[in-house]
Amino acid sequence: MERPKINIGFLHQVSKGLMSHEQLNSTIKQLVNKGLLEQYTNEDGDFEFELTELGREIGLTINKLKDN
């Protein structure tokens, strides 16, 4: 199964009004540093992110806890 790709522009768009660009960039950097997100440059030269295996496992665990 292909991992969903997360475009940085999309993240900035959906976080508008919730946090500043600086706060969002800091949060993303922390998630990358903790090994939950992986950053790469796509074929258009734009930054994109995807969940790592650890990030996927944590997300699944959170969803299971939420359902219980």
C-alpha cells in the first residue's frame, strides 16, 4: 500500500488561523526529529512528508484507543 503524501502547502492552508507558519514549521520539524514524519522533495521540487512506520503505528494505536 502506498503511503499518503502530505504536501507542505496543504498543511499551511489547513492550519491557517490555528497556528502561524512558524509554529507549524516547528511542529513538523519536531515530528521529523522524533521519527514520525519523513521529509523529501518531490519531482516538482516541493517539500512533502509522509508518515514513517513508527508514525503509522502510533496513529493506528491512537485510533484504536479513541474507538474504545
